[in-house]
Amino acid sequence: MASRMLQFVKTERDMPEKRDSSDRSEDFLEIYGDYIEAKAEEQASRCSQCGVPFCQNHCPLQNNIPDWLKLTAEGRTEEAYHISAATNSMPEICGRICPQDRLCEGSCVIEQSGHGTVTIGSVERFLTDTAWENGWVEPIAPKRELGLSVGIVGAGPAGLAAAEELRQQGWSVTVYDRHDRAGGLLIYGIPNFKLEKEIVQRRTQRLIDGGIEFVLNCNVGTDITFDKLREKHQSILIATGVYNSRDLKVPGGGSEGVTAALPFLIESNKRGLGDLIKADTAQGKDVVVIGGGDTAMDCVRTAVRQGAKSVTCLYRRDHANMPGSRRETANAQEEGVVFEWLAAPKSVHADFDKSGTGSGTGKATAIRADRMRLGNKDASGRQSVEAVDGAEFDLKADLIIKALGFTPENMHNLTPELALSRWSTIKVNPVTFETNLEGVYAAGDIVRGASLVVWAIREGRDAAAHMHKYLTAKLREQALEAAE
């Protein structure tokens, strides 16, 4: 073991510099700076190189974190990058948006001993950003072309990760997506202040340069049938994600000014990419975001940057039970977001157009909420909630954003032959990711439900490995038939 490791006993945890909240709330630039090489080496040297690497065990990708931390501490940055990239298709993206506090860093041994976790995510980001700057990110270069083709439905993290793995093996890959840019939620769902879009676009360009074809503005099932896709390709991966927003089922929930989180975030990201978007922003409005996950945090922080008059997050449980990243919640609080814990929407107040020319739904002016209290744990292991009698309160709100989670769209619109779970996700073999249709696989949120980007990458890579086996067997069959 290198003598430079185990420095946590004398070196404090030190995150990259974070921009002041008063400055960063005025723009959509990333809020964290970058490590310089010396600082990355210093922070990596805090790793204890423990015998059982809990950081690695709690990473969905099983990244070899202790190995690349040790190499970074020794100044072997290029080697560290290659170890990092061996198990992760997008290390610099995971380094920016993974909830490390709930995964690798939250399981760090020295964090449990009170010394403060190793800044794993920041070192991971440093390694790959440095690799791009120095030309260490190698182009996709298959050793040979294998002749068969794959169609991937969905250009989000699962689809992109699978496309890279399959193309590297030598298969022809075409990715279909309904949007005008590839990246899925990486490009349209996650705000720039967490993930600047150039980071995603250079990844996509690498795939294009490696021979992967993208067919954009193509809604499979409408613009091209699933049967046509199966005729064209020898194997299919469905990686569409889940985009159907849960509704706000309270009186007045359909009022003007009540919107789903994803359209709000997509419109904001499109503006950042230079598109002309006619929809209103949060500027000058009293904004209430309902929900406690990472999407809710993206919405409140976006509303702040759009110049909202006030921004409040309404969440039915307390801070300890909030599903979103603690880091993102803290960032939102620094930027002026008010949190109403233990509060659930009861109704939306609306003004109606007395001229008779309006839509008839009324325009939202306020939201009434119940104060909640925590009860016993439910089947999920989380504490249930119940309303406190007579503890209602009102909040001014002319923009109400529903960040209540996502469910799958009707996948039978893609093809009625697909077997679905009782949650309307696609049923797959849990090992191979193959659906009930031969040669058709599925991965990411459309299989596991709304989850983390890192899980989508993991499942995209795993599905690609089994698709490679399937295609290889198919190639052998064709060779045997030709020989007979």
C-alpha cells in the first residue's frame, strides 16, 4: 500500500469550491468548480483502502473506486481514468449528478468513523474531465464489423450505455428517439447547473464518430412501427424511460398554472440550448413545487434562476424522510427556497375569467395544504402520514409544479405483444433483460421504474452484454446454415 494513502487522519475533507448562492442563483452555470491536480491527489489520498470496499459495493456499477483513488493519489491520473472508465460509460456525468451521499460516499468507512467521506464524486469528475482535455478518451474502434444490427429505442442513459457497449463489440447500432436531441433526461430533464449540456453532447458525438446512427424526432409506434424495427434489426433494446407524470388529484388540480415537472424542466433546458420557447417561465411568480425527490429540487432551483418572486417546496413527510439528495436540498435552501415539511396539498384556489371567454378551469392563485404527522411504517418501510385536524394553511401560488414522480406510458402502444408488470413496466428476465419477445430486451427505468441515472447505465451495459451473446449465437446459426 502506498504510504501516501490513509491521509484522512491529518487531511480534512475538502470539496471543490462552490459558487456563492447569490451569484449562482442568477445563472444556469454549474455551481461546483474543478479540482486542480494537486487537490485531487490530496483528497484521493484520504482513502483508507479498506479490505471490504463498501464504496464499491454500494455503487450500482461496482466501480473500482479504491483502485482509481490510489492511482490518483500517486499522480497516475491517466491510469486512474482508464480504471474508472472500464466500468462506467459516463464517469464525468455520474460524478456530477449521482447522489453520492446515498451511494458510495454514504458508505465510506472513514465517513462512518467521523472523519468525513472521501470526495469520490468530485475525484471521478476530475479524472474524466482531465481525460477529455488531454485526449485520453479513446474513440470507439471495433476490431471487426460483425454484420448484424441492433435497434435501440430511447437515447437516454440506458440506451446510450448499451449502444456504446454493442458498437464496441462490432455490431451495427441505430438509436431511435422522439426528441430532437439525444440524451434523454440527461439533456432535457437535468438542469445545466447540475450538468452542462456540452458534457452530454460530447459523449453523444463520440458515439456518432464511432459509427452509431441516431434517428431523432422519431416516435417508435407512431412514425415507425415496432414490427418494422424488428424486421430491420436482429435485436432490439427498449430503453424509453418513464415520462408519465403522476397527477395532482385534489380539487382545482387542473387549474391553469398547475403544470407537471418534466415539461417545465424541458422548456427551461431548451431555452438554455438556444431554442425559442413561447411558454411562460417562473419569472415574477409565487411558485410552489409539490414533491421531495431530486426532480422537485431541480424544479425549485430552476424557478429561482428564472426569477420567481418566491419558491416553496411542499413535502408531506419531514426532512429525514425526504427521498431526494441531501446535498441538493442544502443547495436549494442556500438559494432561498423555503421548505414546508409535513405538508400535503388539499386543494388549489383559482380565479375564474368572468368574461366567459376563458378555459373554464380558472387560474391558480393559491394552494391549501394540510399539516401532516408521521405514523407507523408502511409496507415500503417508510413512515406513513396522516393529516392533522384543523391545521390547514394557504400559500400564494400562481405557478404550481407537480413533482410527484413518474410512471410508464402505455407500452402496448409500442406493441401489444409485450408482457408488462402490474406496475406497467416491461417484464424482463432479471438476469438477461430479455422480454417475452425473442431478441427484444429492455433496460433502465422502463423496467425498474423511475430511478437513478447510474442504475440506467448499469442496466444498459448488462443488457448489452446479453444482447451480444444472443447476436453471437445468431451469427453462428447463420454460418452453419450457409455451410450446409
